[in-house]
Amino acid sequence: MSKIKASEVFTPGSIPEYTYNERKEKKLENDLQIELEFGGKIIVLSGPSKIGKTVLAKKCLPADKVVFIQPSDLKGEILEEVIASLIEVPSNETNTVRTKDAVEAHISAEAEVSVAKSFLHFFKAKFNSSAGIKGEMISENEVTQEYKKSLLKQTTKYLIDNEFILVFDDFHYLEPHEQTEIIHKLKPYILEKLHVCIILIPNRGEDVVRAERDMEARINNIRVPEWEEKELEFIPTSGFEKLNILLGGEVIKSFIENSFKNPYLMQEICAHFCKQHGVREQCDSQYKINLDPDDLKTIYSKLPQTNVTLLEKLKNGKVTKGQKRNSYDMKDGSKLDSYEIILKGLAEVAHYEDIPIKSFVKVINDLLIPGEKGMSRSHIVYTLNKMVDICKETSPLEPALDYNTDTEKIIMNDPFFRFGVRWQV
């Protein structure tokens, strides 16, 4: 019997087998399956980025009955063609049609066309045959319109008859007009029990409603909440048990604390630990690995990050013409400008999702040498807003850093940004 590999146990970016936690108490799988079973509504799976929404859908829905559509699939493409191209049709089906050349030349000819590739391949073969039979009776434009209308009808019928589920991942990344077109085209078929699931981030559920005025009553929102400590603990506990690796309770606690309630980040930390300590596969017998705070710091500081470029941009700040930034003497002996100090301050409060500005001003000034002229609240807010602008340039929909002027709170929703600020600035 072959040994279990560490790469099979900890799987950031793919579907986990040994460390999948269905979070039974949340009843997420049950809710999703029941809502789809009853049908008649769009199911919206909403939750923070990389919280496990897509994994949930892929894990609990039958793989041979799900059509996953990414925003990139739809760029410059026709919705019904994209869907049809992703549906596999049994390879034992064949259809007698006229070849394309024969249709264009108005010459009768027959050819066996295999439909193993996709429903789109199957449909085009049948449609070309029909178009050839009609010959010159209809115009090219009429053929195009009939093609689109017929393709949508036939594709959705095939989906409904075969109980397929359409899943639109990262729906919030689509342009408003693209969202509107999708909902408008699929709306009539949803009433006929077409199963549609849309995955998006919190507070973007209105995207579906805005696309069609009367969709509000036809949506069931299943919110995927952040992970609790016990739920996160399952990943390292079950994973390292599979590998016969024993870690101390304080190490597991540190992993939990620094995963910022995010299972993807926990998978990343555990996988990186295995790489750093040469754990490639299951040990023959239980093997204990001791880690001290410096070892943990090394793991966290060397974890591959997606926010490196953004952190560098925030550190450099907005370009100011003809003005030299003030620098401040820090307690640790360094000399930093306002952007660098705020990043250092954010590292101190990275374990909080929102931070009152009043508290943050104190954090910032506590980093300065006593007697040093402090940073005023207005200057801190001004610099923060400049940093927020940089984040919104990088990701308008999900800025890693934000400042709410109404509540006067700093917001850091992205766990990967918080991790990067905490360990890699």
C-alpha cells in the first residue's frame, strides 16, 4: 500500500480529500442540496474571498451534473455557446447530418458526426443540417437569430431534462451588463426548474436583483460564514494525524491564529510547514516536530504571498511632486515615513478586521520614540485614504484595505492581506 503524500493531505487551491471539513453544524451542504432540489429560484452562495464557497459546491454537488462557469469563460462569448460547449454528451450518440461544404453548395450529402465532444458540437451538426434543408429560404441574419434562440432553448432543455446544475463562480467579477444578460436569458428557464447557483462575495447579492427587477423573491441566499477556531483546527489536526506527524498544541494554536479564519490560508500554512521541514509523505511511525517562536516566524515570513506587489506599492505610497515626506524616529531604531509607519501599525492590529481610528492613532504613536513629535489623527487618516486608493486601483470590488468615514473604522477583510501585513512587511 502506497504512503499518503503531504501534497494529497494539504491542498491549497484544490479540493481537499483528507482535510475537508463539511462544517456539519452550519448545515451548508444540506441547505445547498435542498434548495437546488426544490428549484424555481437562483441559489446565491455568498461569503468572503477564499472561504470555501467553490469547494463547498464542488464537494457536495455531483461532479457529472455540474457545469462550472468562470468569468473568463464569458469574455467576448455568447452565454448559450459557453454553456453548450461545457456539457459533455454521451459518446455513443451519432447523428446523420449534411456536411458544411454540402450545405454551402446546396448539394445533398450525408456524414456521420460524433457528438462526443460537447452538446454544442451536437447542436451545430443538427442546426447545419436544418439550415441546409431550408437553403435560400431565409437570410443569413435570420439564420443567426434562429441559431441563438434555438441553441438557448435546446441547451436549457437538455440541462433541465438531465438535471444539470449551472454554477457561475465569482459572479461579482462580471460587468453589470454581463450579469444582466445572464439573468435575463436564464430567468424563464429557472421557472421551469433549471438549477442555477451563483457564487459571489458578501454585499454583492444585489447584483442578481439589479440585473432583473423582479428577481428579489426568486433568490435564496446561503451565506458561508467565516470559520471558527474549532473548524480550522480540524485541518492541521486531521492532516498531520494522517501523516503521522505530532505537533504541540501551541503550534496548532499559532496556525489557527495566523490563518485569520480562512481555510485556504490554513492549508497554505500547513503545506508550507511540510515543505520547510521535509515532510513529503506519511511517516512509518509517529514523529514529533518541535517548533519554537523563531521557527514559526520563519514559516510565516517565507510563505508565498499574492499581496507582495500591493504591499510594496503601499510602502512606497502615492507620489507627491516637490514634497519630501517627513520621517519619524521609531522605538526599534528605524526611521520611517508616514506610509511605512501605518503599515507597521497595521501589522500590530492585523488580527482585527476593523479598527477604530481612535485606537489606531494610539497604536501609531506608541511606535514612536517618546518625545518625538507624534502623527496627528488628520495626517494618519489622510495617508490611510491614499493607501485605500492604491488598494482600490488594484482591486476595486474587494479592496484589501478600506476606511469607513461614517463609523471611523479601518477595515481589513482580506485574510491574505492581513497575513502579509503581519509577517512580511
